[in-house]
Amino acid sequence: MRISRTSVALGALAAVLIGAGLPALGQDRPESILPPGFGDPVTAPTAAPAPGATPRPSASATAAPVAPDDSLPTPAASGTPEAAATVDPAALARYEMPEYARRSLAQVGPVGLAEGGMAPGAFGRENGVYLETLMRRLDTPIASRWLAIGLRRALVSRLDTPRGVNGADFAAERAWLLLRMGEAPSARGVVQYVDADNYTPKLYEMALQTALANGDPAALCSAADGGAALRRERGWILAQAMCAGLAGQPAKAQALISSARSSGLATGIDLLFAQKVAGSGAKGQQAVTIEWNSVDRLTAWRFGLAMATGAEIPDALYGTVTPNVIAWRALSPALTAKARATAAEQAAVRGVFSNAALVDLYGAIDADEDQSGAEVGIARDLRTAYTADVPTRLDTLKNLWDEPKTADGRFARLILTARAAARIPLDAQGADIDRLVAAMLTAGLDRAAMRWHDKAPAYGDAWAMLALADPDPATLSYADVRRYSPAGGDSLKRQMLFAGMAGLGRLSAADISRGASALDVPIGAQNAWTNAISHAAMAHEPATVMLLAGIGMQTRLWRGVSPVALYHIVTALRAVGREGEARMIAAEAIARL
């Protein structure tokens, strides 16, 4: 039995979970995408926890729910007493920040419960080393847009630091996963929630990464001296130079850059970018020209400083990066709306951009004085989809949906048109109900979509999506699932409908048993992953469930997700009170296949 239809087998995953503590599906540490020397890991013995942190017990004193700790990979070090004594940021911070304003590492995260975050105990009593390693090894992007949104919510929430880890280190792991998901501003929020005097080597590395992902070198200035003193690494040395320039100290900036050049610490375009940033501050008098001719790949350093200085990155270099960097581009305020449009549609598919954000982006393009380019045509069509007569709106929606050549591109257009679709009246003639419903559900407009329940062809795709998304469900049977006639006759869609309905508790126990056998969906089979997510659900740990659900969907294509995995994910989310996400994920399976 497989957890996905990719190269990752469920049996193989179970074997790794049992034998090594966690699935070896990703990197053992944050794998830097900077040039050599930037963001290299710090090898050091573990320091005592910073004030306010959860004490770190020995490996023998803790146990992960799936395997003993002695089978887990060793987490990255959190610092050294010698390094802390050299930097001594705590003493300086006490002069800058009164004790009552300082944050404890016992609870970290920028989004509180009142702002829509999860409850502080959302990771329950799970071992922190276990959770860190799950995060580090989760291979992004994940298939489900709705699951990515839910996982982001968990990672940015103000959560209790789990037992066995330093709070700053745990924040670093959360930020690194958010960066790999494309969520650059969210990652920066997690890093910046930790006071500078509590930074560990791992969090210093994430401070560098998040500043670059956001195109914001000024964000490094509060940590540059501490990072450089902790480890004489070129990223932080050049950060000191840039920050000196930004602070109006050109002589100091130039001295540091000259030293880096003469020592061979940095060369080429990476050094030129640092020089350009330093020269952009007050009293800066240097004009630096950036040439990309000899550059064969885009790194986080080059991306971040190009965004900061307005240097245009050749389109070909974006072909050398992973999807998370495309999402960083979509979120960059340094670029025009038109320059971000294509990236924003890709980011929307991954859950980084919402319908509202996409509509705002195309609204800005429509209002721009420059009315050339394909993006302007899309913006005009979107306006027509809202404002024209009903037949014209329907034709325009179909044109927007049909234009992209890829499945992801077509799904992005459903996201873009979600609220335009919700404005179509029920008596519209010739409406494409399947795609109207799918579009509305991309934005969570379940009540608006349910208006079409009586209009949707019986046992078609719209019927199936509405059966899964219905917030007030009617009782269905396996016979209804069997009658479902998916577009194109795709048998996987019928399996997904069954898995979703069973996970949402909308089929009787007898029908679940019958369907599992008839459709070859062995939902009763157990392995380490199913046991882990079931344990987290029973312990009512929504953040742990979200993280393990991501492990079960770490494939770019929905066709790589098995119905068995969908069943367990939907079941677990419903058990921890996240039924809204569970319904949307189940309906998304029908829309995306």
C-alpha cells in the first residue's frame, strides 16, 4: 500500500519512521541556497537554553510518539557558551529593552489566538526534536493548497515551545519550513518575534535567509554584529558593510567591503550587490552596475539584494530556482504588479496568494497607466467578469479558465475568479456549473457554492464537490458514491470521493467497509504514519496533525496523493476541530484531478 503515487511508498515511509524515527524525505538541516559560505551550518555543542526557554532534557529522557529518540537524527546545534560570551548581546539588550517588554522563549509566534492563530498548546506534549525533524524533512511544495494554508496558520501561531528544544531553535525550524513553502513574510514574522539576545546560531542563519527572501537587507542590521561575532562568515561580514552604509557610515562600509575583496572572502556579483546596497544609504556616493552575463544560477543572496536594489533579474535565471523563490517574487513589494502577476498565479496554487490578493493585484494592473502586455488583458477580462451582463460574464469566465495551458495555470484562474463566479445568478443559461463550484470553493465560499446544489447535474463533479464541501451535509450512502460519474471517467476521483466522505463521517460504518473493499481503498491498514497522525488527532493536537498531513501530501501533483492518505488526513483534521479545512481539502481533490 502506498501513501502516494510518487516514488515515496507508504511502506517505505513506515519503515523509515520506525527505523529512523522520521521519514527521510528532505534535508537534515536547512539546506542553504546561498553561494558557498553563506549560511553554512554552525557545528557546535548544545548550549544551555536561553532565559525563558523550555529546558532541553537528554535524549534518554524524552520519547517521540513514533520511535525512540536515540533513532532520531541529531538536531542542529543551538549555540555555545563561548560564542555567547563573545557576543554578549543579552547585556546590551537590557539597556535597550526593559525586562517587562522582553519576550519569553516559552511561547513564540506572531499570530495569537485572537488574530486567528491556533491555541498555544496546538503541538500538545509532542517531543520538540521529533517535530523539528518532521519540519526539516518535509519536502515542499505539498499537493493541497488548502492544506498549505492550514499549515501556514499552524507555523505562524503563538505556540508553546515543545519539550526538549530551545524556543529560538524551534522558531528557526518553523521559519525554514515557511520559507520553503514560499511564505517569506510569515517566516520573517516568526524570526523577528524572538528577541535578538535570545538568538541561537540556527536562528541567526534563518534571520539571514528570511531577510534575503523578503528583499530586505535592512532587517539584518539588528543581528549583523551578533552574527558576525558568532561566526566570521561572509554573509554576516557583508551584512555589516551593508548596514554601515545604510546607517550613513560610508567609510566603514567601504573598509569592510575592501577587506572582503582583498581577502577573497567574497567576489563577483555577490560582492557587487553588497557594495550597491551599502552605497544606497545616506552619504553613499558609489554607483554600482550589476551585470548578469556570467551568472548561471539565482541564489537567495542574489535574489534578495536584486529586489532591494531594483536590479532586474533575467527571466532565464528564474528557471534555476524552486517554486518557493517564485512565491517570494510574487510577494516582493519592490516589483510592479505586472512583473509579479505570473508568479502570483503560481503562488496562489500553492496557497501563498489568496483570491482577494490576486484580484487586488490585477486591479492594480487594470488601473496602471501602462496598458500593454498580456497581464492587462487578463485584468480587463476580470473586470468584465464582474461588471458585464450575465452572458458576457459567463463567456469571459470560460475564456479565463480555458486560456492557460497547464493544470496549475487553469486552477490559478479558478482562484482568481472565485468571487466573480459567486456573483453568477442561478438562472444563468449555459453556466459551467462544475467550474463555477470549483472556483468558489478555492476561496472557501461554501455557502455560495451550495446555492447550486439543485442545479448541479446529479452525480457529476459539481455534485461530488458540493457533497464534500457542504457545511450542513445530508446523509449519503455508498450507492451514491458508486453512481458518481467523474469527468473523463477517472476512477481515482471516485476513490477520492469515497475517502473524503468516509473521513468526514458522512457514510455509515457498513458503507465504509463496503466501499473500502469495492474501490480498493484499504483505509483500515496501519503503519507508522497512520499511527502518528491518529495519535495526534486523539491527543487533540491540531498543529501536529497539520504537520503530519503535510508529510502525507509532499508531492506537487494531486495524482501523487493516495485516497488512503486523504482519508486519514480528513479524519484527523475533523477530529481536532479543523472540519472547514478538511471539507475544502476533500473537495479540492475532485477539482484538481
